[in-house]
Amino acid sequence: MWDDQRLPLSKIVLQGDLTHVTAKDVQHAFANLEHIGTFMSQDINVLQQSVEQIPWVSQASVRKQWPDTVKVFLTEHQASAIWNGIDMLDTNGVVFSGDVSAIEEQKVKLYGPKGTELQVLQTYRDSNGQLAPLGLSISSLVLNERRAWQVILDNGIRLELGKDSMQERLERFISLYRKLGDQVSKISYIDLRYDTGAAVGWFPAEEAGTAHAESKKVG
């Protein structure tokens, strides 16, 4: 293992538009490498790979400058969503690790089986665009193991969309939502897993705003 004292922080030149990664993170990554010989004889590819393992790092370029300086240019992932509660997705649907609490802006929460990251992200983007004219947005989108979709809107309404014809069912919701007018605040969930119509779960009058609801099919 390397001795941290053999790689002074002043010998690392860190470049890039960085928010989450620090020179100390890079120093720590280098310090934990097994090595043969001196620092300057270390394989540059090994150094680069070690930096790319740092949370938030998307790409890295490492150059050595004799006698004792290493220049590191980094590009960070840009978080688009929180993935399965613990990781994040960047703008290309790539999963990366990092401190979720470090995100300043509120991000949508997406959930899905492994390998569905890009599908879920793209579905979120498309569906959120459909909902925008209503002044609504998606706060959570779930693709479960059975490949059925569930949406939680920013106003708390839950939509059950099932496996098939998701976009058509979302359009059906939009049409229904416009007809409901002031009644939307009384809705707990809307089940659209029907060929036509939908089942609307209403909050009982005495329990409005609670998690209990009564269901009635409309349409």
C-alpha cells in the first residue's frame, strides 16, 4: 500500500468543472493502489482506472509530469434521478453511486429491475411531458418485477398503469383528470388497468388526506 505522505496533496493538479469530487478523493484513490517501484513508474492506465472508481466520476484523464506531479482531468456524472433509493442515474441512464443527500435539487425517484434503467428514465421523460399541460409532474415511477408501471404524482395521486398500453392509459387519465375538476383533491388513486374507464379511489370525507380510500369505477 502507498504511504499518503509520499503523495502530497500539492502534487495533484485536479481539473474539471467539479461539484462533488475533491483532490482528497483522488489522493485517497491513489493511496490505496498496490504498486511496484516508484509512483512515477506506475502504469498510467491503472491510475486512471482507480480515479474512475470514485463516486460521481464519469470520465477521467490522468497525465504524469516529471518529477513528482500528476494531472487529473475529471468529468462528473450529472444526476437525473435517484435509482432504487440508493443510487443515481445520469442523463444517459447510467447508474452511478454517490451521496444522494448531496443533491441540492429535488430529483424524481425511479425504480426498476436491473437492466431497465434507460427504459425507466425515458418512460419518465415521455410521461412527464404528457402531464405537463395539466401542471402535474411525476415524483416517483416504478417498474416492478412483473413489468407493470406505477406512478406517484407530485400531488400525491397514485396511478396504476399495468403492463400494456401505458401511454394510452396515461392519456385516458389526462382526459379523466380534466373532467374531475375540483374533485381531484379527494382522490387517493386511479387504477387504469382496464380496456376502458378507470377505478377511482376516493378519500372518505371524514378521512380526507389519509391513506384510506374507497374505490368506484368510472368511464
